[in-house]
Amino acid sequence: MRHPNTTRHYDAAENVPIKGVVPDGWLEAVVDADGIIVRACYELGVIVSLIRIRSCL
């Protein structure tokens, strides 16, 4: 049984949005050479995007 947030990568079957969600400069860190999404980098990128949006309001 897989426990939430204990894996280092998102499962390939999951539909994880990247474009418009993660800053463009983060793409190399978020998606590795094999096209696998690194969970920690993705989640930090999402937080950075939300902070940027919040600061523009």
C-alpha cells in the first residue's frame, strides 16, 4: 500500500499539470531526463507560483 506524499516522483498514470503551474525556469528541476516529475521540486514550484500570483493582487 502506497502512503500519500511518501514517493519521490509522481506516478506516470497521474495527470500532473505543469504548463502555467510551475515557473518555466523550474522545468529542468521538476522534470528529470526520463520525463519523470520530481514531487518535491514540483510542489515547491507550485508554491513559488502561488506566492507570485498573491503578490500581484
